[in-house]
Amino acid sequence: YSYLGTTLRQVSIEPMPSLLDVRQLITLYGIWPLGSAAVHEKAPLVKSLLLAGPSGVGKKMLVHAICTETGA
């Protein structure tokens, strides 16, 4: 967990997402609903994910990894 992020949120400052935050959200909303019927039924319906950031940080690589892991 991001202890620095928790500390900053306590004083009302929203920190930049860490690699762990991004990885956790991609897994939760991008991979689990596609891989399991039980999770797909109970999870909220997410039709798309927005990956934003400067060029060269790995957005396209992340999309390719998700497609490879889910067989899409």
C-alpha cells in the first residue's frame, strides 16, 4: 500500500497514482470481469477504461498485456 498516499490524503492532497494503484484498478476493472462469469455478474458494468498520460509511459504495452491475458 502507498503509505505516502494515505498520509497525503489525510491532509486533503490527492497524490499521483502509484504503479500499485494502476495495477490494482486494471486488474479489478479490466481483467477479472472478462475472466470469470461469477465476477462478471457481480461486478459493476465497465464498458471502457481510459488510460491517459504522456507518450512513452507504457499505455499501449498495458493494453497488449490485458488482451494477451484475457485472450481478447
